[in-house]
Amino acid sequence: MNATETWTTSPSLNDTDCYPTDNPEKKVFVALHLAVILIGIPSNIFFLFVSYRLIRQKNELGVYLFNLALSDLLFISCFPVWIQYGLHDTWFYGKTVCVVFVFLLFTNFYTSAILLSCIAVDRYIAIVHPLQFREFRKRRIAVSVSIAAWIFAVVFNVITVHPNSVYSEEEDFSICLDVIPLSDTQKRVNIARFVVGFLIPALVVGFCYWQIYSDVKKNQTLGSMERRHVFKLLGGILLTLYLCFGPVHIMMVLRVLLEKCPYPNWLLIGHKATVFLSMLNCLADPLLYGLTSRTGQASASNVFLVFRRMWKKKEKQRETIQQNRYILGTDMDCNHKSPIYCTSELPL
């Protein structure tokens, strides 16, 4: 999250410090973190409510969407600490808290990647094999698969998040996550993360997209509106997985191959940019899934309708209270009348 890493003119770690105190770009990334918080929290809460309505309708897709929103909210809740870390260029909370926050970071990465793959497979079964594998599209199966996704992400992170590889104490400051240079263990972990967290999900989603695209093109019974909904949902999955998670995992591999102390400027900037792109996953989920699928749009419309009815009911109550005050002669300005004519405001 924080980019405290840099390069120097000497490759010897014993003779030089890899962590500079001056990072002029940090204000930009702090501002971007704040923007994600301000947009991501309300949108994912709304998305959580929309997906819950889908679950109530026994829609298995709602189960995956609900878990995506839950994962994103858990991830966003960690942002204030990362922002403070970015502002001060040092980690104040010790090794244990650092390990917990890194653990939550990668838990979001891999639960999101797995759940995106599950949505793609669910749509593949629904469109390409609607009768042959329909038993796999039950809500209870979606719940079981989501639980398995969380368990896998947690176990994988227990194996790969090593305290000494994600936390380092220097003389004047402490580093969390961006420890340089990578240890041999962390290099192997980065390769494993690339394969498990991106390559396999990318292949699964790519296969499902191609199969669905081919089937929809051949299926003349689907109207243009249905095709657009299908392609929007799949396009959202591809965009989120490839754009948000692809670059950060590719950068992990590049760090294994190229990183040194010192190491090139473009690698530093690329690392920070790809980490921020991964955060956009928190904004892409509610926008691209809850609002591009037909069921998601219908549920969102129903939610807005409920809020609109509540607002109209409240407005009607206010009008009734104002009419009663007018009849009783209590709606005049109390500043220009005796207190005996003024009544306390009625509760709305």
C-alpha cells in the first residue's frame, strides 16, 4: 500500500538504505485511497442489500455477489490504517497488526478472484448447459462454494503470508508489506500468488467467456436485449479480473525477476500503480455486477422504489403536521409571538 521502496547507487544492503524519507507521490496515492473509501463504502453497502434481495428470491448469483460485497467492505475497512502508513512512511502498529492487515489484503484478492470465477462458471452452466448441470445452480451449492472460497483464501494466506517477509524494522522506521529486497521465500510466494490468484482464474473466466460468446452468437432465440445483458456481465468480470488483479500479479513476477536494491524507477512506479488498480476492484463489483445483470437491475430498482415510498410517506406526514399546525394557529413564527402561542415541534 505504501511505497517506501526506492533505489540507490549502491547494490550493497549493508552500505545503503533502500527506504527513502522523501516520497512526493505519496499524497496522490493517499488521495486515491480516500476517494475509494468515500465511493466504495456506500456503493458496497447498497450492493450488499441488493444481493441479499437476490438471495431471498433464491437466486444463486446473489450468493456470490453478497460475498463479493462483504469481501470488499472488509478490505475497505483497512484503508484508514494504510492511509496513515502512506502519510508517515512508517508502520506504527507492530509486526502482528502488519501481518493481519496484509492477510486481509490478500484475502480480498483471492476471494474476489475465486468468486468472479464462480460467477463466470455459473453463467456458463446457465447458458451453455442449462439442463445438463442445472443441479449445480442451486442456492445451497452457491453457499457451499462461497464458504469453500473463503476457506481456501484463508488457508492459502496462512501458508504464504510470512511475518518476516512482510514486516521489517529499520533504525528510524518500520516497513509493512513493501519489504525490499524480496527474500527467496517471498519470491516463491509471489510466483504461487500469480498462478493461484490470477493465472488459473483468468483461464477459467476466459474459457467461460469464449464458450458463452460462441453459444449466444449461435442462439437465435435470444433477443438483442438478452445478449447485451449477458455480455455486460461477462465483460464486467473480465474487466475486473484482468484490469484489477492482472497488473498487480504480473508486477509480483517482475519484482522476482528484476528487483534489486537499487532497482529501476519504472518498477517502483509500476508497483504502486498496480496496487492502486487492485483497489478499484472494490468499486467495480457493485457497478459492474449489481447494475449490469437483469436481476441486479431489477433488485436495484426495487430498492430505489422502497426508498422513494418511504420518502413520500415521510413527506406526507410532514404535510399533515403542517396542516394541523395551521388549523391550530401554531405555525406562525414564535420569535414574534408570545411563548404561550408556540408549541414544541411534533416528532416526524
